[in-house]
Amino acid sequence: MTNAALHVARTGLDAQNAKMRVIANNLANVNTTGFKRDRAQFETLAYQAITAPGAPSSDQNKYATGLNLGSGVEVMGTARIDTQGSMQTTGNALDLAIEGNGFFQVLRPDGSTAYTRDGNFSLSAEGTIVTTDGMPVQPQIQIPDGAQSITIAADGTVSAQLQGQTEANVIGKLQIARFVNPAGLQAVGGNLLIETGASGAAQAGDAGIDGRGNIRQGNLESSNVNIVEELVDMIETQRAYEINSKMIKATDEMLQYANQNI
């Protein structure tokens, strides 16, 4: 039994260590544009059924509860919390934020499409709207050379006013992608997410329609990490780690006592 207790406590240490890593990543990205915090999810390991509930205890009686011994805990996964981050006004025409559900679409170097809430865009040398890593936003928008101003409406319509003209010309339209299960998207770094079987297929369309959020020009969405909440979780995780460590120490002392006195 004592050896089993050592194993159970070890799984507790591993699980709390994994949760601390999740918390550390949340705090590290507190200033990352469009970042969504993660939450560690736990599940019990297999149980050993010594006595099954309802098994006969005598000719006429049955066990009401039985005897089941757990074998520990593990982190079953991480859940991304997709709550809206606060809006930061920048005044930059190419800083965009999504108010509501949805993701910007960008073209990766391998030709696949990735999704992001980071609307910190800029222009390439060819006048294309791109991410900070140079990946073009989809559908691709080409800003004419010499454009005096760029306006992006809430529905994604992009207009540019050229020199010598009094009215702005529509030059394209940004689309927003939404997913049935956005928590199923896989993070690949660089503020990018990719589609998986759990997320469902991307449903791209105009902003503000069919559950897609509106685009806010001149704004960036802040991380939704709450520092106070993360610090409380960190303290709780640290205490749980210490308790599991003490369990290992107590079990070790029990084994020493048994070896010396039995």
C-alpha cells in the first residue's frame, strides 16, 4: 500500500508541475496581443476495485459502497478560454481588433491557412496587408501606391483615398473565420492557430454576420489573462505541489519504520 501511495503522490507532483507550466505561459503572454489564456484540466487515473459496490457481503447482504483505490491523477488537456480581451486604442489604421467571435485568416509559407486574433498588421514592400512575420492576410488586400488614407469598416470593407480624389475607393474586403468549436483549434506559436478535426471546418464570411464579430479599426485586442487570478492559481498549485511532496516524505518515513521495526 505504501509503495502505491508513493506512485499516487508522484502523479500529483507531475500534474501540478504541468499546471504550473500552463500558468507560467499565461503570465508570460500577459502582453501578447489577442492571446487567450489556457486552463489545465485534470482526470483521475484507473481505479483498483477491491470490493465492488453491490457485491455480496454475506448470504443475505450486499456491500453498499465497496472499496475502490485510486491510482492518481493526470492532466488530460488544456482548455483555451476564448473570452474577449479589452480593446486598446492605437490610432494606427492597420491595427485591427475583432469585437466578438472570429479570427483573421493568414496565409502560411507552406500554403496553408492559419487563424489569429492578433490584428497588428502592416504593409509589405508590395503594398499587401501582412502580419508582423510577413504573412499576407486573406483575402489578400493590395493597397494602391500613394494612398492618402486607409479606412476599414466594421464589416471588413477596405477603402483607400488616393491623391487628387475626394472620395475613397473600395479596394477589397477582409473576411472573418468562425468555428463551431474554437477551443479545438491548435496553437502553433507566432499567435497562430490551425484547424483541427475537433474545431470543425472554418466558416469564412463577412464580419458582423452569422455570429462573426465586427472589425474595429485603430484598436488592438489585449490578452485576456487576469494577473490576479493567475497569481491565485499559482499559489494554489504551489500548495498542492507541497502537499504531494509531503505525502512522499510521509510514505518514505512509514517504509523506513517498517524496515527497521518489522
